[in-house]
Amino acid sequence: MTRMTAADRRSALVLAALRVVADRGVAQATTRAIVAEAGMSLASFHYAFASRDELMTELIRHVMRAETTAILPDPAEELDGPTGPAALRVLLRHGLGRYAEHLRQDPLREKAMLELTQYALRSAEMQPLAREQYEGYHALAALALTSAAEQSGSVWLRPVDEVARLLIALTDGLTIAWLVDRDDPATEALLDTIADAVAALGRPA
């Protein structure tokens, strides 16, 4: 049997923890439950991670890395036609559509992330991780919005950091709503509304 590398063992445990947290919640994501899901021994867990909290920290960072590819808009996206607000709206809507598809492809990941955020907020030791999580979201959104403005020949009427916080707040709400009702037509309509609202905060450069 091929021996797992330390990196492979950590990765397998992170993915197992993601499934357990999504299915049963953080409270039920004990080290025993996680190693059972991964098909490993407790000794393997302690070889890879010093504690469950260290694993949960790595899990949050793993999901954040996965989500960086879905935050709008795609800097490499090419636009045909006019620039300005109309082009800005197109970029925003395309990016939001990619985010929604990312959500639909793996809803368990998003359920787990919501659980982990609440868990971090309830733990004095883990609260900085929740702040790091959202600081990362806001920074990534700000970079994407800056790129969208540059591509479309637009500028933001408000500081881009404020627009980024608004965007993350709106996508958080969209995520929870879709996880509750899985209503794709309603979600598509909401994506249009979000794109309209955020694009209204830009103007031609």
C-alpha cells in the first residue's frame, strides 16, 4: 500500500472535516468522526494536526482559497461593445453568475463555511480567524471591482472598499437564501438586481 505524504494526509482530513461539518455541524465534527470519514486512525490525525482547532483553521482557509476563483469579475474577461456603466454591469453580472454556479456545484462547502464562521465567532481563540475570513473576502472583492472599473472605463462613486463590503453582504444573503429554498429562477432574478444596484455606484471615468 502506498504511504500517504504528510500533505496528502492533511488534505484528506480537511476534505473529510468539510463533509462532516456540512452534514452534522461543527459540534459533531469530533476528531473521531473526522478520521472515520477519512478512513484513518486517530494517530494519523495527530500526526497531521496538533488539534481540532488547527484543522478547522485549515478548513476555513481551504474553502477561502477555493472561493477566490469565483469572486467577480474575471480580470481576463474581454468586453465587446461600449464601455462605461453598461459594460460595468455586464462584468458584474457575469461574475455573479459564476459565483452562483460555484454555489450550486458544491452547496455542502457553503453550508460548512456558514457553520465554521459561527463556530469561530463563538470561540475567543478562533474569532480572529472569522475576521481574517471576511477581511480576505472584502480585499478580494475590492480587487475584482477595481479590475471591473478599469476594464469598463468606469470609476466608483464611493470608495471601492465600501462597494466591496456591500457586494459581500449581498452575496452572503443570496447564498443563505439559495441554500434554504434552492430556487434558481428567484436567484437569477436576484443576481440581476444585485448587478443593477452595484453598477449604479459607478460612472464613466
